[in-house]
Amino acid sequence: MATTPPPRDRFFLAYAIFFIQGVSMLLPWNVFITASEYFTVAFSGGHFAGNFQNYFSISFCLINLIFVFAAMLRQHKANFPRQIVISHSINFAIFIIVIVLIKIPNIAPNTYFAIILVLMSITGITSSYLQNALYGLAARLPPMYVQGFLTGQGLAGLISSVVPLAIAFMSDAETASTVESVNRRAIIYFAFSAALVLLSIVTYLLMRQLPIYRYYNRSSKMAHQANAAVLQSYSRKDMLCVAQSIWKYGLAILLTLFVTLALFPSITASITSTRPNEARWRSREIFVLIHFVIFNAGDMLGKMLPALLPVRNDRALLLLSLLRMASAPLFVLSNVQYGTGDLAARSTPVVFGDAVYYIILSVFSISNGWVGTCVMMFGPEKVAEPDRGYSGMMLSVLLTAGLELGSLASFAVRAGICNCNSFMS
């Protein structure tokens, strides 16, 4: 690094750009999962109108897990600028393709589902390379830029859930549920998302010209080579020593994300109001959209909690991750419905009303962000300084594995609740 002092980040422009990159990194995942109202209508009449979110989760997370691991192994050969621009460009193209597909009438629902599933799987690849590149770039700058990037990630889910809710409330109440209205809202939503991705491309290209970015990026080639040497020098014994030191943190993050994806959104998005005719916000469409806002707001709050309530103890974090399993029976005792709204055959009563359900959902989402962030912050501190980078990558792989295993488990949870073939209905 040069001995000259780093340039000032005028107007906090670099910080703002990393924040925008954080928002856009997982935008495809958030957008496809949150657009449940549109996809329920689009897939109606096919086999996947009631379980498409299970397939969305498992396809995205599996592809993401494979390519996160592949990107980690090729980190020393990575071209971060190329990865970022190409990945963002592909995401932009996919959003435009979806907008075009919305305008095409009479696509067979099962065929349309297959097309969307392929598109979402592709975003699993782009998200893995964005994650690899953006984390790598942010880590070269002072810690505040990493914090800005992570805060942007937390806001991404909230934005992707607030936008469709706002669009729904602005729609005419009498026509809100018509196919034309649902399609129109979906077009606005995907167009907004495409514009945000385009903004990410433009701002990233701008950031590359900023003096502060050039200053900290000057020795990037040497940093890549040093990182590669460290990774390649690890023996199996070294890896086992690191794993033994952080296994409780690793199990905690795996269980946390496993429980979350097993229930959200495949089960939680099937819970509707017990009094749907009393107010517009209790209608099926808006009630589910509100549920996404509550989850994402709670998750973002949970990500901020470690600054006030840090939990460093690995046993405590593992216990908290195990306690989150109690969410499953609590959600089952809420008003679970499937498909177009037919009440599922129940062996248990509806115990919890709307307010209690939203409280349960809030605790569920806050604990997800809180436990997960504590693990990622404090887990690497358990090992020696030279091993922290590797331990962080190990925890990231376990996090993604938890997402994938939870997505698989969501099929079993759904089958147990609805007493149906969850792969086909």
C-alpha cells in the first residue's frame, strides 16, 4: 500500500455505491420470492400453483451453493470487475425477459413454470459471483464500506417487499384481484427491479473512477496472489483444525438458515387472515404481502441487533438456533391455506389470529438476522488471525448449505401439513 494518505470519500459516494451494490446483490432472489401473487395466478391450472416457492428456493439455493463453492476455489483467478458487470447485466436481461413473458398470453402454466425456474436458477449463478466479487472488493476498503454493503443487503429484502405492497394499495380495490391488475403490478415491479440493477451497473462503473477506490485497489493483484498462496497452502489437517474450532458456530448458522427456509416462504406465505372480509389489508393478496414486509423488516432489525446485543458464545448461539425450531408448530396452528385459497385439511385447530401470527413471524425473522449475523461476525474470532479468512469462507459455505437443506425440507413440511404430494401440488 502506498505511504500517502488515502483520498477522502467525497460526499460518501463510494459508501453509497457499495450500499447500492448490497441492495442489488440478492435482488433476483427477493423479487422472485416476493412476487408470489403474480406467480400464483400465472401458474394456476398447472401442477405448481401451490408449491412453486418450494421449487424456487431449492433451485436457487442449490445452484448458488455450487457456484459459491466454485467461486471460492477460483478466488485467486477471479476478475472482479468482469464478474460484477456481466452478472448484473444477466440479471437485468432476466427481468426484461420476465416483463416480456408477462405480456404474452396463454402460455401453458407448467411450461411457464419451467421457464421461470430456469431463469431463477441462472440468477443463482449470477448471485454467487456477485457475492464473491463484491465481498472481495469491499474487504479491500476500510470496514465502514463492508458495513455499508451488508446494510444494503438487509435493505434489499425490505425494498422488494414494500414495493409490491405499495403498488397493491394504490390499485383500485374492486379490480385489485383481476388478472389484468395482477399482471400490471408485476410489470411495474419487475421494471423497477430492472432499473435498480441498471443503476448498480452505472454506479459500479463510476466507482472504479473514484480516487479512493483506485487507492485501495492499487495492490489488488498482489492481494489476490497472497490470498491464493494462503488457500493453496492449507492441508487437510489445517482445515480440520479450523473446522474443530468453529463447528458450533457452523452448526448454528446451518440450523438457523435450515429452519428459516423450511418455513419461509413456502409455509408462511400460505397463512392468511382469519377474517379476510373485514378489511382490505386482510385480503389474501395484501395479507401475504404484509407478511413479506414484516419478515424482511425483522430480518434487517436482527442484522442490526449485534451492535447492541452481541452474542459471542458459540453454545448460546447454537441453543438459540435450536430454539427457533419451535416456530414450526406455531405456524401450523395459524391459518394455513394453499393454492387458490382452499382451506387445507386440518388435524389441528386454528389457534392463532392475525395479530399473534404477525408477532410469531416477527420473532422468527428477528432471530434469523440476529443469530446469523452474530455467527458471521464472531465465528472467525475463534481462530488465529491467519485462519480467519478461511474460517469466514467455511461459514459462508455452511450458510448456503443451510439454505439448500431448508429448501429441501420445505417439501416435507408442506406434505406433512397438507397431507398431499408436495412435489406436484
